[in-house]
Amino acid sequence: MERLKGGYSGVVLWLDLTEGVVRKEALDESLALNYIGGRGFTSRLQYDLIGPVVDPLGPDNVLIIAPGVLTGTVAPSSGRFTIGGRSPLTGILGDANSGGMWGAVLRRAGYDMIVVRGQSRQPVYLWIDNDRVELRDARHLWGKDTHEAERLIQEEMGKTCSVACIGQAGENLVKLAGFIADGEHAAARTGLGAVLGSKRLKAIAVRGTKGVPLYDPARFKELSDELTELLKQDKRSGVELPTYGTTALLRHHMALGGLNTRNFQSGVFGGADQIDGDALNERYLVRPTACFRCPCKCDRYSEVRDGEFAGVAVGGPEYSTLVAFGSAVGNSNLAAILKANDMCNRYGLDTIETGNLIAFAMELYQRGILTREQADGLDLTWGNYHAVLEMIDRIAFRQGLGDLLAEGVAHAAQEIGHGAERYAVHVKGMTPPPLDPRSVKVYNFRYAVASRGADHLRISAPGAYGLDALPPDEAAAKLKLWESIVTIPDLMGVCKFPYSYYAETPDLTLRKMLHIVPDLYSAATGLEVTGDDLLRVAERVANVERAHNARLGVGAKDDTLPPRFTEDVMPEGPAKGRVYDILDDLKPAWYRAHGWDVETGLPTRATLESLGLADIADDLERRGVLPA
């Protein structure tokens, strides 16, 4: 590469599973310059490599696995990677992001990205040992959970390798299956574990002992040390995260009246104090743990030492998991939540989607739409955690009602009928995270317009709160800024929590993201960039994703919220009496802020060309998506 003097290894692994071959190719420097890494790579290559008629579970779907440019370096919290491909859950752009160690080890083995095509005739796993790369037989691993598969691979290849794999859910093509790194770090949203299962790629195991090349190592370390001190000194990243991890959000969202309770029927849960961060710390937390080079230690390691679930030990739970198997299903038994978390990690299931699916089934049971006979004899009464755990098993192995739920909430509702669609809380086929949009309206407009479906990670920053009192165009413009801000960690391969969300003030986040991070990138690559340059790349990625979905028929009609939020008045709590009534005001404002057509919600040619995306404009015009 000519312009980039460091930061990238310059090597991409291409797997053709149909032919059973792996080849190495040089990283396209223009891709690196225009999209940086991580989600930038996965989103652009989805557009380039996956046509609009591709079956997500067919051999023509392509999986792209991309760490960021800073992943594996001495920068704090630099362990993230993104996996992307057409989602079997939603049928549109799919990706998921994870931390742990695996992404950093892949970078240190000398690779910037892995691209997977085709479909193997029998189960295989990819073995990477620095420069040595080979496909290995995985028939003995098929049918094993993620923990057992990891153990068996490490017995074969050595304890020093890092393993990311699918469990039985991915093998069984469950459309909410994920890719589990190091046994507990889940790249789980959008169901890409099922794509790995369809390709019969059980795992990718990596040993990496090189380093990530840096243009100015001394300057890079100086900036990394500065950022690490900032993170340690900040009360949110330096105190709240090590103490509670993300579990502190449960109490915060209760105070807002927006805690997902019984499939979003309420925003408050009477048993919240039995499942919150304090309860976890007092009863089951063994220690906080950390991803690669993270000073914040927001991960939890928890054990149940007595009672019905004695012996359960799990890396977790995260806040979303506490809610998914807690308030969302009316359950206040914290030990049962830990058991559910462990089951999902082992089977390779998205905890958010799994819990929300079970909550959906419970509401249908409550309303008489789903009978006990249709539920395979299970009593799906709110709070029945035994039924919840049994449903996790049945979803992972596609048994009975679980076989239907394994297709996702939108498909399941359509099949069940009898008004079930009214209670299927989703956007574009993906269910929301725990915060109810009726409690913080402008901020949670993000669910309606995110490129993956009902998503909280495309916009997740404290600076996006407090916008409800602003005029629509002003609120949309500020929300768009935070959309770009929180895209940058996905490109760099660092964690959103310490970099963009957990900060005492929005100004501190802006300092980190628009000043220190650009300097880190420059020290890594030798290419001088500013915060504005990174914002422009983030905007380019948002437009590529919008264009990709537009090519699949997604537009303004799909940027909506379910009736649970737009028609049902919040019945109790701090948000009592609220309904989501600003969608029609915010949508055109959002489109104007992005330079998109107000009627269709599609990027205009002028906007695409201004971002260097004339080729995409030409493609959309040729396909009749944009007017000629």
C-alpha cells in the first residue's frame, strides 16, 4: 500500500468453502482509505458481493469478518470485530459486533479481514497459526456446544489459540443464532450464526503472535496512555463500568419508566431490585473481567453456588440479558437468568432476540391466542422461568413451538395468525433492546431507522438524550451527529462503551472521538486525518447501508415502529400516559438531515456523489431504485 504506512497488515483471507480452498490477497488500499475497517468493510463488501436475490442461507451469501484498524493494538479496549452478511432473520443488511480476545488475536496473526463464500460438503473449521492457514475437519465438533467445541479445538491446537464458533443453534439454522468468541462474547444480532451453520463452518481458531504494524509506535503509545487515563478518571467509564458493567442501566431505565416489562406492556417491573446490578454484585458476581486491553472491566463473571441452579458459571450477564430473561418475561429469579445466559452462550443464541421471542409467546398465551396445547404443554404464564428455560432448549433444537420461534418473531406471528401480529414487537424483523421508545422519544427514533432493524447500537450516546424538546429538524440534526460519532468505534475496532457512551459529559465523548481517536489513527497509519474526516467516513457507511437496503426494497414505509409503541398508551410509571406520537414529524426531518428524498427515504444521487459513491448511485439507477 502506498499512502498507508502502518495500521494494516495488508492481507485478506478469502475462503471458498465449496472448493475447500483458502487464499491470501492484498487488502485494497482504497477500501481502507474510504471505509477504515470493521463495519466499514463489512457494509461496503455486502453491497459489492451480495446481490439482491441471494438466499441468506444459500451458498451465495457472503460472510465478511473484519476487525478494525486499531484492533489488537495497545489502544485501550481494542478487541472488537464485526461480522457481516445478509441476515436470515430480517432478509436485509446484517451484522454483529463482539469483543473479547479473538479479534485482537486475528489482527496479531497478520490479517485485516476474512471473507467466506460457498458451502462446505461437511463440517469444517478454519485454523490460522500466523502465516499458516488451513481448513480442518470439524465432523467431531458438529453437535457440540460452543464451550465443548472450544475445548476440543484447544486440545488439538494448543491452549494459546483463541476460538470463535457456533453452537447447536447455528448448526440448526436458527435465525437468531450468533458467532461466539472465547465462549462468552457474542456477535449475535441478525442471526449470522445460522449463515455459518448453512456453510458448515463450525469455528475459526487463531493463534497470532505477531504485532500490528504502526507508523509511529511511540506517538501511538503516548496517545493510548492518555486515553487510558481519561477512561480511568471518568466516573462512568472508570467507576460505574468496573463496578456494575452495563447492569447499571436497569435501574436507570426503570427511573425513566422505559424498562421492557412483559413484552413492552409496561415500562416498570416490580421485581427490578431483585435482578439489577446491586443484586448481581451481592449474590453472584465473582469478579469483573475485561476484553483485550480494556481498563474498564465491564464484563461480569458470575457463579450460582446454591439452590436450584447451583453450579451455573457464566461470563455475564449484560444488562440486555438481565432484561430479556427477567422483566421481559416477568421473571425476578436472578439465578434463572444466569442459567438462561449460560444456555444461550453455549447454544450460540442472541439473548435479546431469544428473550423477546419467548415474551411474545407469553403474551399470546396471556391473551388466549396461543393455547397450552399449541405451546407443547408448557405453561407460558409470566414469570414461569422453568418454561423460559425449556423454550430456550426448544428454540435451539427446533422442537415443537421452538421450531416456529426459531424463524423469528415476524414469521412466527404471521404463521400463528389470529391477531398475533399485533403483539410482535419488531422493526424490519428484529426485536428491540430493553429501552421503551415511549420513555425517551427522539433518542429511540433510532429503532425506526437503523439499518439492521430495531437497533440501539447505531445511535448510543449520552449526547443523544435530552432532544425531546427540540424542533424536529434540530433534533434530527443532533441525532445524525451522534449516529456518526458512534459509528467511528465500529470502524476502528474499539468498544463503544468507554469511547462514546460511558462518559460524564457529551463534551468528553467528543474530545475522545473527534480529537484523540483521529490522532491514534494517524499515528497508526501515517495518514493525517481530522475528526471531520472520520465523520465523513461514518456518513459514507450510513449511506452505503441505506443504499444496500434500498436495493432490497426497504424505504420510508419500513422506517416505523410497532403498534405497541405508537398506539398503546404507557399504563404506569414515570412514562405513564405517553405514546410514541412523533414518528411522522421526525422521519422527514431525519431524511432532510441526511440529504435523502423526503418521500421515499432513499439517498439522492447528489448525496451519494458528494460522498464518493457515484458507483452506487449508478447501480441504483440502473436497477430502477433511483429515478433516471
